[in-house]
Amino acid sequence: MRTTGLATPADQHRVSSRLRNLALIIGLALYTMYAAGPFAWVALMSLRTTTEIAADPYALPWPMHWDKFLSAWVDSNYDVYFLNSVTIVLSAVAILTVVGGMAAHCFARYTFRFKGLLYFLIFSTIIFPPQVTVIGLFQILVEYGLFNNRLGLVLVYVSIQMPITIYILEAFFARIPNDLFDAARMDGYSEWEIFWKISFPVALPAISTTIILNTILLWNEFLYAVVLISDDDKRTLPLGVLRFMGDQLEDVGMLATGLMIAIVPVVLIYIFFSERLIQGMTAGAVK
Amino acid sequence: MAVVTLENICKSYVAGEERAVDDVSLTIQDGEFMVLLGPSGCGKSTTLRMIAGLESITSGTLSIDDEPMNAVPAKNRDIAMVFQSYALYPHMTVRDNLGFGLKRRKIPKAEVAKRVEAVAQSIGLSDYLERKPHALSGGQRQRVALGRAIVRDPKVFLFDEPLSNLDAALRVSTRAELVRLHRELSATMIYVTHDQVEAMTMGDRVCIMSKGEVAQVGTPMDVYLNPASTFVASFLGNPPMNLLPCVADETGVNVAGRHWTGNTNNSSPGTDLVFGIRPEDLVHLESEDGANISGEILSVEPLGAETLIYVQTQADDQPLIVREGRATTAKLGQTIHLACKPGMVRLFDAQTGLALTPPTGETP
């Protein structure tokens, strides 16, 4: 009888699965460091002054300069940028969710004349890179008095994100069984009520997905904002970061502080909706 | 109180193309349990959906209590429907599912709660009111779907194959429950199914449909015993009615090399007819004397309570099926002699497939 080594196949199996887990954890840890490293670095720099950073880029923030956040917020107009970003992005996302949801509901549920053509027209806009459309948009907004106007930017944001929103929601709505709508009709509800009471709540996972996607993309949007807004007090957060980037000199410390202010809401929204985001992405995968 | 009348109802999805429902006329009496029965694609579900208002009516008139309903939207017809997939609202609890239709009708909250509780009690789901559909079993979901219809107290109940997603045992008990429900509510019910056992056991009357048309309407026993056409004869019954080609003569018909004496409804001698006899109406004879049909036994299937005997006759490639008791003497390869029970032979026109009317009876 052997006294050393692994006694049973079950033990061997347990050890090998532990080893595999260990390898996985190490792999994941390395990837997380790679992915989150720059973020952590900016977070550390946001608490240090530019002079400190210049002296030693990778040192720990000691002492911590929390006052930099206050000075960015008050002295560098970040309170205004933040408010602008919140208003513009919230309005655009709200319109996108409601109008996109309705459009997706119609595309998924009803047959009507020119449906195919309409669908094609909406989606064909995806193929143009923003650099191509931005000049045309600039002209149009100037024409209608919407240049350098927050409403104008909201409308542009709605139009650029609408196709992908409809696309995601349509795919989800199409999977809701038709009987559900027939049942609601028999229960006495109109098409309008059915959209709000059945389609919308049932598709909540997909709707959350589009909310997160649109919020993150629009919150970080730079190109349209920089072209279509000129007044400082109408700028959004990504433009605010520009303040600290001079021609000759960059205030790296303040830049990091500004970036952190811009990132925090996105992280919060992600945490709040992520459960639903995952549901949305995996919905229908497992029945 | 609700009488549902269909007059020459037609439905075509694309103008000019084949009709999904073709000239259906049918009256469902107040408190009647009418079953629409037929193979898939026969138009029974489309007919039901037209009654519900979920499908437009191409031509013809639908009325409930003599009031035309063609242009009335589904929500104003006061009809409840139970769907095959149950169609429970997945984001609502059982309580909200049951009360959803009532809320729309502006019924006071207290009244809604009272009715929901009462219905939940009657379908045995009182303890599950706060659950969502995904946390219920198939049978429970089915009962919620049923409860959702009952709670509205509608004029007419529609059922679209409500039992087909249940397992066999549950199907039998739910069938009994539906019959009980119909007795209690004495409401007008229209029930679509492709399962003839459901049709036979539940319906006051059965409407058999084929290719969008009504093939026959009658009580379950009536359509079973006196099928109006070869389609009904071969669709109803398991195994179905035996149909053999035969030729009329002066006193009866020549079938499978033998003679059957009986009324051929004045068919001229030499006319091609179809000879129909149910498997249980064939009697196994000991000798050739008095036999109407003879043949070789192809196989014997003992099913426990009964035995099915497959017989090859001269008349047809299709084997004839005989239903015998458990204690049969039939053996594979034997020649079997069969007599038809008096009054049970049905004759059909070979061209049209329609029964020779009046139902054929033997000469004394």
C-alpha cells in the first residue's frame, strides 16, 4: 500500500481543478492590471500637483491634494461643464430611449408600407464616419440657428445614436411572443397602452443596455461637441478637459483631476445598470 | 347571454389567393361548448381569431347576440381568450396578471381585489398571487391563463389549444376542470383543438373543419357515428373508420370480393362507392358463413384492453383494421372472416367523398 502521493482519482481531480483555477485567477489579475492600470494611474495623479508628477510620475499621492477637485469645480468652470453634460446627455438619452423604443416596437410588430426602405434609410446612416457628416451638420445647425446651442447638440446626439438604439431594441422586441400583445388587446388595451405596459417593461433589460451604451458614448463624445459648441459656458465635460491643455504647457495634474470628475458619473451609471446590462446581453441565450 | 353567429365568413391574407377560411357559417348557441376540430392548417385558429377580433374578416358577418361585430375592435367585444402559450405577462405577478383586464375597465380597486381573490381561490392559486409567471409550473401557468379569462366574466370564452403544452396526466385533469367550469359558468365557449379526444369529451357540439371549410357540425356522437364525408370518417376515431372501394349492385355493394346487402340510396348498379365501417363494428366470425369481408391477417397488436387486427383485403392496399377484445383467437397469417354489425355500414360517393344521404341503413 502506498502512503504518499494522491490516494484516489477524486483527489487528483480536485488538485488539478484547483491548479486550473489558480492559473485562471493569475491570468485575470494580470489582465485587470493591464486594463485598469492607466485608470488607476490617472486616479493617483488627480490627487497630485503637476510639479509633483514631473518629479516622479509614478509616486503615491502623498500628501493628497483633495483641494484640486474643488479648484477644478469652482475656478475652472467644471460645475458648468458638468451641468451641461448632465442636461445634454440626459435629454438625448431620454429622447433616444422613448422614440427609439417606439420605432423599434413598430418595426418589430407591425407591417406597413415602405417598412424595408425606412429601415434601410435609418441604418445606412451608420456607414458614414462622423468626420464626414460633421461639416454638413455644422451647416444645417447654423442655418436653423441651432449652432452653439445645447438643444442643437441634443438633436445631433439623438440622430447619431438612433440607428443603433433601434437596432438593439428591435431585435429584442421581435422576440417577445405575439400572443402577449394579443392577450393585452383582449384585455382591452390600445396599441399605445400596450407599448407602455407590455413592450417597454418586458424589454427593460434591452432598454437598460441602450441607456448605458448611449450614456457612456455621449458622455465622452468630443468631436461633435467641439465643432458645434463655441461658448465656454455651453461646453460639456470632455471639452472642459481642453482647458488644461495649452499650446506650450499641459497642466497634467489638473487634467487628471478633470478626467476623474468626468469619469465618476459613468462608473456610477454602469454599476447601477450593469446587472440589467448583462441580462440584456444574455437574454434569450438561456431559456 | 351570448349567441355567436358566423355567416359566410371568409379570410384571405393576400387578395385573390387561396382562402384560409372559406365561407364558414356557424351558430354557437348561448351557453354552448363548441369545439372547432381539424388538422393543422384547416383554418380553425384563424376562425377563432376572427371571432376574437385579432384578425380582420375578409367577407361575411360575425355577430354576437345579433349585433354585427366585424368593425368592433377586440377590446370592445367583451370576449376573453386563453392562448396556447398562456401569454402571461412575464413582468407582472399572478395578482396583476389576473387584474390587468379589470383595471382597464375602470373597475374600483377594491372590487378588482375581491374578484381576483375569488378567482384565485377557485383555481387553487391563492398562495401564489405574489409570484411571477416564471416561478410557476406549466399547470399553474395554465390555470392563471384560465383565471385571467374567468375573472373578466366575459360574454364568450375562446380557447386556442389550451392543453397542448401540458403533459398527458395534467391534460386529462385540466380537461375535466374545463368541463366543470363550463357547467358552473354556463357561458358560451368556443374551443379550438386538433385533439379529437378533447373534442369528443368536452364539446356539446363539434365543428370539424378541413381546408378552411366546415366539413360537419354535430354532437360528438353524431359526427362519430354518421360522418358526413370520408374526410370526417378518416379524421375521427383512433384508429379511424375503415374505408374500402366498392361497387353498387341491385341489392347492395360488392366489396373485397364479397357482397354486402343493404340500402345504397338508389345508386345505379355499377356506381363506384366507398364502403365505411368502424374497426369496432366488425365482428370476427368462426366460419365463412355470413361474412362480408375476408382477408389475411397482417399483424396483431395487443393493447391490453383491446387488440387491433390488421387485415389485408382484396379491395385495397390499405389494411383493414379490426378492434377486438382482449381474448382474440386471431393469429398472424390466418384468413379471417368478418361481418359488419347491422346498421353500422356507411357508404360514401367515390367522387365527392360525401356520405350517401340519408344515413344508409340495411334492408331488413
